[in-house]
Amino acid sequence: MGLSVTASLLGVHVSTGVGTAVTAVAAVVFISLVTGTVRAPMFDDVPAWSMMTMGVLALGSAADTNLGWAGAHAATWMIGSAAALVVFAVQCTRLVRRKVSAVFPGVLPLVTPMVAATNAAQLGHPLPGSVFFFASLLTALPAFARVYNSAGRRPATGLAATAWIPLGVVGQSSAAALLLTDGRTVGVVYAVAILCLGVPAGIWAIVNHWGALRHLPAANPSWWAATFPVGTCSLGTHTLAAATGEGWIDVVSAVLLVLLCIHVVAATAGVAFRLVLQ
């Protein structure tokens, strides 16, 4: 999902040619992950399934943004939305029963419907998009508040990148709100408010993730947790810039895209390092 959102943003800020190339890479990676999952499924790992679901949704959006494949986008939205409902319902049940630890990855499945909401808005389906939006917002925010109010707010050194996960609902919901309201005042007000709320969350993520670098021997695969949330914030600020006509906000979006690319490179290095060790 990190590569797919990178592809979409590169298509917007750089060129659709570059975005298409990264979309192709994202598709290959996604197919590889699906193949691996089919061979060795982990049905109890709901956060992992939510990442797969968001990957489907993000890949369809990237294909539409860069290649104009609206049909593929619609297909991935239908598949991803159905899967989003499943992982959302399962994780909500586990959270209510206190079977999920107060950690950032445990909330990830509650963010999944927000990605479906954004895709619904992009495809012109405001009703299901609104349902997904409020379902995610009204559950993910309290769940993240629970984590911030516990020892889980400071992830273990090896998982420090997961501190970025709350930024996912910040950026994704700002984009969804703006698209669902066609950039009207209510959407703009919400986007500004949630993005401002994301500033301290971003600072906390930087302190935990970058602050852990001196204690880590090398990057690791968990660094992918620092990609998609940053990408959603870049998408949210870009969408806000389009709605308000404020160019400086799009500059912020571009800066976030640079940060996203840095995180993608670091995460890729982490995967490569792990493969070499094996």
C-alpha cells in the first residue's frame, strides 16, 4: 500500500509516466504478497489482512490516477470494500472484548474503511463513502486515544515506525471529507482541523521513529508502517490545496511526498537487509 500511494502522488506531483512505473512495481509486489499469503495464510493476523485490503484499494486508485483505468479502480473498490468490512468487524469485536493490546498496529483495521471511503468518493459513490467514513472515524479515533493513553504510545525500538500509523486516519479522512463534500466549507473545516491534529501526532512519530535510529543496526521491514500514513497526509494536503486554491498547501503535500519517498527507500532497504540475513 505504501508503494501504491507513492505511485498516485508521483503521478500528481511529478508525472503520470513516473507514477505508472511505480504502479507497475506496486502491482508486482502486491501479487507476490498475495501468492505468499495463499501459501501460508495467517487468518488470526487481522492487521496484516487490513494492510492487504488497503493495498488492493490503493493499487486501484493508483491505476486510475496514472493510467485512467476506472474499471480496475471500481473492481478493486468493490473487493477492497467487502474485505474492509470484514477486517473492521472482526477487529471491533476483538477490541470490545479486550483481546487486542493497546498498540498502534491493533487499530489499523479500523482505518481500512476510511481508505474505502476515499475510493468511493473518487468513484462518485457518496452514500457508501459516508458510511465508511463515519464507521472508521468514530471507532479509530477513540482506539488511537486509548493507545496514546497507554504504554503502547512508545513502540518497541524495532517497531518504532508504527508510531506513524495514526497519521493514516488523519490524512485519509481529510481527503475523504473533502471529496465527499465536493470541497465545500464543511469538508474544508474538517480537513484543516484533523490535519492540525495530525501535527503533534507527526511530531510524536518523528521522535519515536527517527529517535530510535541510533539504537537500530539497520532498517527493517516494519519501516513500511511509516510509508502509507505519510502518503495519506500528502494526499490530504493536496486535496485541500485543490479545494481552497492555496498553493502553499500543495507545497506541504510535495514535501510530504519527499518524506514518503525517503521512507519507502529505507523500508525497501530493510526488506533487502532481512533477505540477505536469511
